[in-house]
Amino acid sequence: MKIKQVSVFLENKPGHVRMVAEELKKANLNLRAISLADSEDFGILRMVVENPDKAYSVLKAAKHAVQETEVIAVEVPDQPGGLSDVLGTFEKCGVNIEYMYSVLERRSDKAVIILRVESIDEVIEKLKKQNVRLLSSNEVYGAL
Amino acid sequence: MIWDEKHECMPREQLKELQLKRLKSVVRRVYKNVPYFRKKVDALGLKPADIQSLEDLQKLPFITKHELRETYPFGLFATPMKEVVRIHSSSGTTGKPVVAGYTRADLNLWAELMARTLTAGGTTAEDIVQNAYGYGLFTGGLGIHYGAEKIGATVVPISGGNTARQLLIMEDFGVTVLTCTPSYSLQIAEVAEEKGLDMRKLKLRVGFFGAEPWSDEMRKEIEERLHVRAMDLYGLTEVIGPGVAAECEHRCGLHIYEDHFIPEIIDPDTGKVKPDGQTGELVLTCTTKQAFPVIRFRTRDIAKLEYGKCECGRTFARMNRVTGRTDDMLIIRGVNVFPSQIEAVLVGIEEAEPHYQLIVRKDGPMDTLEVQVEVDQQLFSDEIKRLEQVERKIAHEIASMLGIHAKITLVEPKTIERSMGKAKRVIDLRKEG
């Protein structure tokens, strides 16, 4: 149920996100989800890639500061209020979200969001009990 | 105005005789009393008696800042400690500082030279001198202090900081002379402007600024904003402190007090003395100091000497304002900063690797320091707040070690320019003039 996310440190400068995209292109890796968080002078590019371990080693070899982190992927009804309902469950379980972003492709009438939480294993158990549908890594990395 | 006309305006032939006499004497004395110097001279197969002309000075070995650290703290003192009545020191915080000792005669000499300096800029016994240089181990505060007292001026030993109070005292006491670093003078101007204080209504008329390189452009700004005549002075702890050279009213270079210090200009790469009028590294020899007389000290300051007579009547050589240094030492808001000190801070922080670069800029009147630190695998965290914590930690450590605020910027790995495998540590974007 845990998804591997690849994060890369970037300076806030033109062309830097592209450098990462270029590495993935060369390695023939497809992106599933992507988000760019920024602070005053640097950013963190977070991605879910079809082969995270390969992406990690490719980027590392290209001298990027890169990290693998574990996140979860939650299915959300693709309709008004869909996110609110799911987050209501999170709240009930006392789960704090560090950050979240959505998966690029749509899966029929469902959307998928990627979430970073603390104590990921506990959170997964809690959400399962609440019947929140979490996607498996295969579902996320492969064609959805 | 001239404080010591007899010496300051001495005909050059006579001055050279005096220099030679004093040079011979200091070489003999230091050779006898400082084993470190003796060893270096012996290694060259020289004896003090080989110094028979001023040109013979060129035979003697240089002494570098690095060697001064090697002999820390008192290794180069030429008198017994019982004759040393005061110690000053450079601001080396993690690297070893340079320690300077003064006998009573040295302190008298220093006060004399500072009296010359202040007089050359128009200070008299009628003046009230607000001395906003830091008091303490730093030579600026006490150097100015005793020089002003020697003239008979009224000294306000306020030291640096508390700008609002500086202005209050300046106004209430009717201060006429201000002494501080050039960047601090602009800080004072800024606060005065904020308070709506009209500097033209104050009695302040002249300022003596030094301890950090500053440009003619900055002089203009200081003069306009503080409504003073801004005078440049030059000195360094290793030689005596302030009081090595200063401008006269014509402001066409700084007169070096050659009766006590012999200047040379060398090529920093070859060590060869350059012909008159050429730019190079300034080397100074103290000929009269007792406790800590450096011989052929490489200042690392880039300068040019002018020997033509000045309209003021002084016969001393004039050096242009110091516009650069041969090494990486930075003077930021009057504080000496060595890249190695920043490195030491980074080494001490577990998360950070010492791949860094210092960028110095001028932001309004103040120097700003940015420290770029490369993010590597170890430092990188997926969480922005962790990275920001590391930034704050580095800034905090630098502040507590060096007493200056630095902006920390994290940069991508392997992005700091390296030449021949050696990282370029300093980019100084302050305008040098």
C-alpha cells in the first residue's frame, strides 16, 4: 500500500525542473504524478515514477540530491465533494497531512491523490478500517 | 594642519638616513631577541651587518600572516613580557588571532601617529571626538582614543553600536569629529534620516573612517548624508593598528609614516620589489616599535605608492586607497572573515558538507554576506521545513562564531564553481574603488 516517491532538490532557477525531466526522458521513465514545492530560494520536486528505484539511481548518477520517501495513494470520487469526504475520514482518524498532490491520469470516475503523512503504517491501517481505498504500488506505477 | 612638522616634512634625503639608521637597529634587535626571525635570516646566510643600505632590506625574508599565527601568541615579541604593557589582537575567532604587544614607548608612538592622523584631517584641541570604533582587543577604539587625547581633544569613548544613542550624544554634546567604520557611518546616517534629524544642524564636521576598504563613491555618500568631510586612514593590527597612513587635507593618497614604517610594493607571486608607481602587494617594516616589530610583513593589501611631494608639505610616500586583497580575507562590516572560519562552522554541523561559497554584496550602506551551501544526499530532506531548519542552524552558528549575520542559501550539488579541483570560495560583488 506504500508508494515510493522520488524527491529532488532544485534551486529556483529557469531550466532546473527540465534537467530532471530530461534525465527521466533519457531513462525512458514515465511520470505518474508530479508536484513542485518551493521555499524562498529552493524547491523540492516530488514525483511518482513508474520505476522509482531506477529513477532514483538515474538522478543520483546525474549528481542530483535525491531521496526516496514513502507516500500513500488514495482514491477519491471524481465529483464535487469527493475530496472533502475522504479528508473527513482522515480528520476522524486524526491523520495529519504533510503535503498532497494529484496523479496525472484519471481512472474512470475516480481521481487519485498522493499524500505524505507521518507514521505511514499506522495511517494505512486506520484508513483501511474506514474503507478508504488505497492504491497499490502496481496500480500507481503502472497504467492506472 | 601638521602635528609633527619636523618628521612629517623631513627632506627625503634626511628621511632616508633616519630610515636606514632605524632599520639597522631594528634588524639587529629582532635578530638578537626573536629566534624565529634569527633562524630565517641564518637560513639565508645573512647577518644583521649585511644590511648597509635601504635596498638591502630586500635581502631579508618576508613574514606572512600565516607565520604570525604559527608563532601565536607571543612568539615574535622582541621584548620580555614585563616590558609589554598592553595586548591587542585581530578578530581571529576560529583561526588563531594575531596578537600584538605594546611597550609603554610603543603606546606613546601609537598615540603620536594617531595624533598626526587626526591632525591631518583637521582635528584640534577644540574638538569633541565621538569614537564609535569598538573598544577592546580591536585596535580601532583605543588607537583613536589615545591619539585624540594626545591632541587635547575631548574624547567621547562611546564605542560601536546603539545608533540612536550615538545620535543623541552627537547632538547634545555638540560632537565635531566622528570616528568609526565607513559602513557604520552610513548606518548612523540611516537612523538619523529615519528620525528626521537634520545632520546639517549638527556641529559634526569631519569623520575618520577606516578598518575596511571603502570607495570614493562611498565617501561621497557619507559626506552628503552625514554632512561631514570624510577622511581615510589605514592601519593593521600586525603593524600597529590605525596610524600607519592617513590622508591630509588634499586627499591625494594616504601618507605613510615612513619615519616608523618602511613600505615596499612587491609582486605577490614572485616576491620581487616593483618599481615606484606600480601596483602590487604592500609590504611594511616597523623600524621603531619595540615589543612587536614586524620586518617585511606582507599585508596582502594591494596598493600603489606615490613619492612626489604633496601640496601639504609632507614628504612621506602616499599610498592609494586599498582596493583589494591578495587573499581571501573579507572585511564585512569591519569584521575580518576568513572562508576557513565559515568552513569550520559547516564542518561542525552534522547535516552540512563544507561545499560552500561566500558572496559579499553591498545592500545600501551595509555589506551583506550570503553563504551558499551545496545540498548533498546527506543534507537533503524531502521536507522543506527540515531544510529551512538547517539553513537557520548554519546562520545561527555563523552569527555566534563571527558575530555577523549571513543569509544561507542552499544550492544544488556540484554547482559551486571549481577551478582545478579547488572551489572558488569568495565572490565579492562590492564595488571596489
